[in-house]
Amino acid sequence: MSVSYKRSICWVRRDLRLFDHTALAEATYRSHEVFVVFVFDPTILDLLEDRAHLRVSFIHRSLQEMDRKLREQGSRLWVLLGNPATVIPQFAKEIQAEAVFASRDYEPFARRRDLTVQENLKLAGIEFLDFKDQITFDPHELATAEGNPFRVFTPFRKAWEKLFIADRDAAEAVSDLNKLARDDESIDYPMPSLKDLGFQEVELWLEPGEDAGRKRLANFASKLADYKAKRDFPALDQTSTLSVDFRFGTVSIREAIRLTLEHPSEGADSWRSELIWREFYQHILFHYPDVVDQTFQPQYRDIEYPGSKEDFEAWSEGRTGFPIVDAAMRCLNATGWMHNRLRMVVASFLTKDLLVDYRWGEAYFQRKLLDFDLASNNGGWQWSASTGADPQPYFRIFNPISQSAKFDSEGNFIRRWVPELADLEAPSIYFPALAAEFDLLTASVELGKTYPHPIVDHAIQRDRAIALLSKKPITES
Ligand SMILES: Cc1cc2nc3c(=O)[nH]c(=O)nc-3n(C[C@H](O)[C@H](O)[C@H](O)COP(=O)(O)OP(=O)(O)OC[C@H]3O[C@@H](n4cnc5c(N)ncnc54)[C@H](O)[C@@H]3O)c2cc1C
């Protein structure tokens, strides 16, 4: 491809890596000199209540790694602070850039932001070029036979698989690192410390950055074949834990897909299908941005959930008296991560057993999750609440006790996070309220004292949930 720009910017956002990076590859092929830039936007940072913030720490440390890697190439990362609509055009003018390259972001806020940045750049005669990077197909590339967006997962996956051509859709985007702008002391936008940004350093349970992310991916290769059989058991370490890497782009989605093609198996197919779920929710969010505030299924928009604030608090603090729910919530509170099976269990429990509005749970996850992603979180919550695109049918309600028996049969996950039940054997550990007095005594469990009584009766709440939701049957999509 011929070089058309003297100087350009590669503005990184949720693509914090150098390897297999579409916008960077395009920028380096089309320009003589490329400045890699990140913007800390106070509009986003100011909204964050917790000053010891997991995601801010993850981003900051990933950027430090990126800066180090760029310096190894004789370049560096330029870090701006301010509203991108102002600071990107200002910086572009200062360095006399002719174009800004970026990876496409499909969230409603990001789309509005990018449009404003593009307009402001245009006023200065600077081009804005964005590229598909974090998903395989852009929302307009996949449609039903009638030309509509897919609203159901399986036909979406089938269409994805039909359209997919590995050499085209999972090819590595190779950058020409010789084109990176030399570090220039006259253009000094140093990396602010977390303290400068008003945040504290936080201990993270997994290593941030591209190197650690790619290592996670490589290590996961040995687990891929067993993924389908073992993915549902939270006590086993059998899922990839790459969600945070896909969220911040420390791992390329194409590299992940290539892994499934290089190690073909039932497990690899199953894992790729999960990556396609992620893409499905990105498309849903793009086509139906109103899901951020309201149910995808219109018949549920006026639903009034009777659940109480006290029950919500017991849920969020892990003291519901249902051990699998409590263990999962305590794990989330301590680490910022939760296994997918447990996300489904606790979301079902909140919405169907406690009859609390799914938006409260969604907001709680947004606050706590290291891998928080608007599209997947909203999709997961609306799936569990039976209000979303292709959701869990409202009459299929998880029983938290049989979920423990099925997916944590020895009680090991519960034991790890609810230490006051550590000496209780399975099956008593699934639900101490039904355990024999003798078992409780020998395990030093005193209900109401060392561990809470159940805050609800599952059988009663299940019927109430069905009554609440069945008045408004789910329409076929
Ligand atoms: C209520 C609820 C909330 C959720 N919130 C988020 C969120 O904020 N961010 C997030 O990344 N995922 C979310 N998920 C999806 C899923 O739980 C996590 O992606 C998964 O647990 C991450 O672990 P992993 O990387 O080991 O997954 P793996 O099992 O290794 O799966 C590989 C990748 O596929 C994607 N994926 C897997 N399952 C799903 C799914 N059900 N929906 C969408 N993508 C999926 C993720 O990117 C994941 O990293 C949520 C699910 C539920 C039920």
C-alpha cells in the first residue's frame, strides 16, 4: 500500500497492545511517521466512585508496558489528559499530523465521542480513519436473509461461521515498527501517575499488559481440548480468564481465533462459540443501544420488581444463606472476577429469587468487575433476567442448591470463599439450612450466628418470579 501521510497518530483506546493491531498496522503502512497516543478522559474517570479502581490500575499498568515496548523501538507513548474531542485535534495540529487512526468502538458513548473527534479533526483538515479490530465482523456485515440484525444467537453463529474465512478474517495485522515516531523531547506528554489521576495502585489477581495476556492465551492452549467438558466447574481452573484481555485489547481477538484453528477439537469449537457470543452482544448493543437503559424485550419495559434494598445488600455482600451465591459474590468482591457459571447463578438468584431489578445487579457488576464490558454485562444480565435478546426462558429458573450439586459437587469452591462452612461435607454444604443438626454441630456451623439463615424460600420465590414474568410472555424473535 502506498504511503499517503507524512505524519499520523494511532490513538489507542481499548486495544492496548502492539502485536496484531489493525489500526497500528494501517497507520504504519500509510504514513512515514506514527505517534502512538492514549487519552485519559476525566469525563470517564470522574464517574468512577472507587479510587482504588481495578480497571484503571489495569489500564495504567498496560500503558506502562506499552510505553516500555515502544521505547525499545526508539519511540514512546504520548499520553494526553482531557476531552478527546479537544486534545486529539490539538495534539494532531501540534505535531502536524494529517490523519488519526483508531480501532472502532461500538459502545454508544464511544460512537458519539468518535463522531465529535472526527468533526473537530475535519475542521482542521485532518482525517479520521477507524478500523475493525475487536470483533471479527462489523455489525453491518452480518444480517438475516431479510437484512435485519440477528436477535437470536444460533442463527447469528451460523451466519458468522458461513462468512468466516480464516486467511481474511483472522489474519495477523503486521505493523512496520520502523515507522514509529522517534521519541522527541520537544513534544512532551509524559505518562501521569495513578496518583496524578486521583487513583491508588491496586493489587490485581492477574498480570496486566500484552505480554501477560498473550502468555495466558498460550497457556490456555493445553486446556482447549477439555474446555467443553470442564468449562462449567468453578473450582477447576479451566476457562481462559482472557475476558479482561479482550476488554482492553491486550490480546487480539484474531490471535485467539487462530488458536482455535491451530488446535481443532470439540473444546476449541465450544470456546470459539463463546467468542461469538461476545460478538453477538456487541452487535446487539450497536443495533439496539437503548438496551443500556431498558429491556430488550419491549413487553417487560414497565415491569416493577418488588425486591428490597435489604435483600440486594445481602446478595452483594454474600450473606444470603445460599452458599454457592455467597461464595461467588465474595469471590467477586475480593478479586473482581467471577466464573461464568456463577455469574449466571447469582444473576438468576438476584432477579428470580430476590425479584430485584436486574439493573441493580448490572450496575454492581459494572462497579466490581475487572473485565466489565458494557455489551457482555448487559447481555448477560438481560439473558439471566429473561428480558434480553435470546434470553433464558422465564420459566427455567436455576435452583441454587442443585447448581451447587451439579457444578461444585464436592463443595470446594464454596469452601474456598465461605470459610465458616469449610468443615461441612457435601451435600450438607450445598444448603446448610437443610443439613442434619449433627453435621452442623461437628462442622461448628451455627445458623443465624456463624452463617446466615436463607433469606428466601426458593420454591416460593420461583413461583412468584414465574407469575411476575409470565403475565408478559416472551415474544418470538
Ligand atoms: C450476568 C453476567 C454478566 C457478565 N458480564 C461480563 C462482563 O462484564 N464482561 C465480560 O467480558 N463478560 C461478561 N460475562 C460473560 C462471561 O461470564 C465472561 O466473559 C467469562 O466468565 C469470562 O471468563 P473467561 O475469560 O475465563 O471465559 P472463557 O470461558 O474462557 O470464554 C472466552 C471468552 O469468550 C467470551 N465469553 C464467554 N462467555 C461469554 C458470554 N456468556 N457472553 C459474552 N462473552 C462471553 C469472553 O470474552 C471470554 O473471555 C457476563 C455473563 C453474565 C451471565
